Amino acid sequence: MKILVKKLLTTHPNIGFSIARLTLGLVLFPHGAQKLLGLFDGYGYSATMETFTTHMGLPGIVAFSVIMIEFFGSISLVLGIFSRFWALSLAGMFLGIIFTTQLEHGFFMNWFGNQAGEGYEYSLLIIGLALTIVINGSGKWSIDNLISKKQ
């Protein structure tokens, strides 16, 4: 019993970093799949590009980057390959989202539909997870970890 308690109380940061990376990738994947493929009741690439460029006024390269970062970044994070690059890309993207669309709506998300838009609390969580990965790496269960062990 004493050994079990000791094992439960021992920290395993590399596993924790893997959990952060997997959480970030799995949470963002449906959003990227909506934008690129139209899955999960999304609009797909063409409609998303039109919305971002025409209705939101984003430059085409920014709209394209958002779609690619969310879709390919989330898959890469789940696999744990080039995780620091994708996490940094996501942190930058969500920082841009905060300043371009969320800051004016305050901190809280629009849980009850009584605000004009979404607050930035979700974006802060994404940035926090992403910066954890940027600083600490992919964690134990990742392709990045396998590659670094072989060198």
C-alpha cells in the first residue's frame, strides 16, 4: 500500500506535458475539421474562407493560416510531431483572436447568448496549454520524444 501511495504522489512531468498536448490537439481538431472539411456541422474550406475574408475582413493569407493551423496543428499535436512549432503558432493565432474579436466582449464566454460576442477565457486556456508545450516540449508519449531519443 505504501508503494502505491508513493507512486500516486510522485510527479511525472513528461506524462503531464503529453496530457496537455493531447488535450490541446483533441479540443482543437473538431474546429479545424469544421473549417477545412465541413465536418461536425462546419461550413468547409470555401465558405470559411469567404466568411473570414469577406465578412470579417481578414487578409486571405491570415484566413488560410487559421484554417491550416487549426487542422494540421491539431493533428500534429495529437501525434506529438513538431509540437513546439504548432503550439507557438496556436498561441500566436489565439492572441490575434483575442485582440481582433474578443477583447471588446470581456472575459467570459457567451454561455447564455446575452453578449454580442465571445469573451476571451477559452482563448486564454488555449494559450496557456500551448505555452506549456512550447516551453516543455511534447512529453513522453510523442513522436518528437521518439525522434530525440534516436539522436
